Amino acid sequence: MTVTLAPDIRERVSRIETTPAIPAILLPLLRLLKTPAEQVDLDEVVRLVSYDKAIAAQCVRVASSPLFGLAKPPSSISGVVVSLGLKRIESILLTCCMGQAFPVSKWDLDPVVFWKHSLGCAMVCRKFSEKLAGADPEKAYMAGLLHDIGFLANCMVYSKEFAEAVRVAMDEQIPLGEAELAVMGFTHCETGRAIAEQWKMEEDIIQVVAHHHDVENCESDHALVAIVHLCDLLCRMRGLGYGYYERRKADLLHDPAWAILEKVHEELQGMDLARFTFEMDDSVIEVSELVSMVFSRSNA
Amino acid sequence: MTPVTQLPTPPSISSRDPGLIDPAVRQIRDLIYKVSGIYNAEEKLYLLVDGCGKRMKQLGVRTIREYWDHLTAHPSRDGELRLLLNEITIGETCLFRAQSQLDALRKMILKEFIADKSRQAVKKIRVWSAGCSTGEEPYTLAMSLLEESEGLLKGWQFEITATDLNDRSVETAKLGTYGDYALRNTTDYFKRKYFTPAEDGKLQVRPEIKKYITFNRLNLTDDSKMLFMKGMDLICCCNVLIYFDGASKARVINHFYSDLNYGGYFFLGTSESLLGMTDKFHLVHFPGTIAYWKPMLQGGKP
């Protein structure tokens, strides 16, 4: 099933690229992410990281945190890139870059709350994928980080309507997506898709952005979309949601996404979901630390 | 040339240095989870460290490694594990302990019950606090349900059965008198509405609340008695099953399952799991808590 976007959405979203709020390295970085690892020029990565001083400093701080596992503080950017490896550095760079991507004044959603959810989802996706043989934890991290990017587009190009949707969601304690549909007639999945396509993100990430609320309808990469869908739900159930009480019950083991994932990863059958849930509570603290790092705009 | 940005040493990021906790503590955490289903999150590992410390002092054991041997290789290891479980769960009992469960009950679960049972002649919800200790849980449930009596539960009745193995606990529970520590999570609103002042600055639950609760002594492994606990909508059993061995635990869980109505819920402690001992229940998530749900029969209504 292909989703046809209203031309209006695409047109409006297309204006985002020209706003000064987008860090200059974001689009080159997204291009880099699509390049097969063996073709990536490490010097190019180092140059990219070093381009923006604030982002460079942040990258080093995030890389040095226990969350990304660099034991010794690196003394240079190339040191960071070499010791962490390409995949990790890409994750970190994207994290820092997205954290600086949007202006605070335009938000109808508390940006700290938004990033807590996105980073939380990223980290939980990574942890979840580590339990699945053959899954790519760094890819899952990026998918988690970017899955709700449509909310950013909404903040920027539909700010009045979206502010109303946020208010309705909080008042009625319903999921934001439901409120969007009621108020705006479309959701962050559609605006997210427009922005992801415009920025030429990888196809599997586009699928995640467009279908993390309806895994059954995605066109490819079902497993990755299912991982993000499940981890998104888990985050919202364990204090890494959008900062308000969502009146909802989630039966993950009987969710269609679980069945989809189980077909690809048999080991899911033996997974102790209760324990995974308890372990997630540790992530809440880790995520808070990460968010405060990404949001501190000092040049260190 | 590669541009190299020289950077100052990053500041310390986490005050919670994982290096400070002996790896044996996490081993003990995993052992406890495997045996009892209780999980001590990183944030609460200090409680486990304290608990181990108290037991080590009693035993005259000096290192956590040595204590690990006591828990795993010593002839009295099973007993020691129970004593440790006691230490780490003892301070938990208080009124309004599991707010996330009460929220789930009031915001979502009650609505399900009402929808499921709306066509029944008697509009009644039945709750069982299994292992009620000194009464904190059943009184909390009664007050929470009473808060809905003019709203969701208008026209509905409810009754709470509270049982414990220990006679003395049951007697204390009936008195319903609590001090500051047990009331630390109780808001002034609830204190004013549902309590009267008692001696020594304590508060006593008002008599009209008590009439919603029946207190009894009950051994959860007593199969003949367990068979009579039918027709429950909600069972709460917090930090009780952790003391049972695998076979008795499975038996009790089966009883709970058959004692619940279809669509009924089973709550454990907020960091306690059934360890996958049954696939009859659905493990479901509500904000901040997991619950076990007895699914409706295929085809909808029970």
C-alpha cells in the first residue's frame, strides 16, 4: 500500500530546508549515512564532525559518557572517530545534530520532552535489537531517534493546528497521533514522511517514520518498523513518553508488530518482556543525562 | 590533512559511577530475579547493597563475594535468600504505595469492568488483596474505589477481601491505625476524608471504610480454601509469591487465574514479575506498571 501525501503537506514541508535552524552538517550527514561502510572516507567523517565547533564538543562529551562506552576521554575528534568506529560516531553525530536542529521559539511541544522521547526510543530500540540475532542496533538507534521527526515538521509548518492537537491530546489523555488526526486530518507520520523523503533519508528509515503506528501497512523493512513501534509503546508506558498521562493499555506480546518480528526473530519467543521493562527504567536516568548533554549549548 | 580539533577533557557525566558497585551486587540482583521475580533497578541497587550489608553484619561476613557464596553454595542458602528478600522488601509497605496501579485501576480498568459487567443483574466489583499484611493495601483500594462512587461507580457496589497468612497481621489490619511512615504517600486530602486521629499522633481508618473489607487468615497454598475464592475482578498480590518455591508458586498462580473472572486483572508488586510461569495471563502495560490480564473468552462476553 502506498500512501499518497496531500501536495499541500509536501509543499509546506519543503520550506523547512531553507530555515537557518537546520545545522549545515545535517544533510551531508544524512548522505553519509546512506553510503556503504566500506566506501566511507574516515577523514570525511572527521571533517564533518569538526565543521561545527559546538556540535564537535558535544559529540566528544556524548561519546565519553558511559552510554556510548568510550572509557578514556579522547583528546581529538579523530581519536573519537577511530575509537568508537564509524557506526557509533554516526549515531552520536546525528543525535547532537538533531538536538540543535530546531529553534526553541517555534515549539508547541516542550523540546526537552520531545528529545527525551526520541532519545529514549533510540536507546530502547538499540537495547531491544541487541537481544535479536542479526539485527543492527545502530540502525535501530537511528530509527528510534528519527521516528517522530514529523512532530518537528508540524511544529514548524503547522504550528497553530499542531498546538491545538497537543492541547487536545493532553486534556483528553489520548495519544498525540489520535489528536492530530482529529484536529488536523493527518498525522506526524505523513509530515514525517514528507521531510524524510525530502532529506533523502534511507528507505528503511522512511518506512519507520511513515509506519511506526501501522506496521502492517509498511512497504518494506517490516522488522525495523516493528522494533520501533514496540519500543515507542514501551517508552510511553515507562516514563519516556510525551510528558503527560496517556490513558492506554498496551498488550505488546499480542500486538501485530510482535508477530511480524517473531517471524524474523524466533528468539523473541523466549524473551522476558517483564524484565526488559524493568531494565528500561534504568534508561530513563541515562536518557535524562543524554538530553541534558545534547541540550547544553555551551562550547565546552 | 585531517583537521583535528583539540578539546578539553570532558566533565564527569554521571554521578552514578557504575564502577563503584561491586559486580557481585548485580550477580545477586540477577539471582534474586531468577528465584523471586523481584528486579532491583540500577537506581535502587543501593537498597540491595543496604540489605546485603545488614545480612552480612548478622552473619559476620566481610565481603560481598563471601556473601555471594552464602547465597549460592552454603547449605542454608535458601533460608539466607529469604532473609535477604525480607530485608529488601520490608520497608516497602505503606498506603498508596503503587500509585501507577491505582491510576490504571481508576482511569482504565474500572471502565473495562463496567463495560464487561453492565448487563449483569448485580452491579458489583470484587477485589482480593492476597497477602494484605497489616492492611495498607486493602484500605488504599477501598479509598480509591470510594473516590469513584459518585462517578464511574455510581450505582455499583464493591467488596474487598483481604487475606494474610499471619494472624497477627490480620488483627493489626482490622484496627487500621497507621503512623507517619505508613502514611508517607497519603495526601492530606485522603487523610482528612478517610481517617480520624488516634493516639500517639497516629491516624485510624474511619469505620465506614472498614465495612467494605472482609479480613481473613488464609494460606495461599491451601488448595481447598483457594477453590472458594471465585468471581474476583481484581487480585493484588504484592511481594508475596517471591517467597514461594517454583512448584507452589505455579499452583497459586493457577488458583488466581481460575479465581478471576474473564477480563479480570492481577497485579504484583511494581517491580515483580511472574517470570513467564504462565502463558494463560496476558502481560499488559499501563503507564508505569505492568499487569496480568485474564483474556475474555473468544467471542467476547464471558
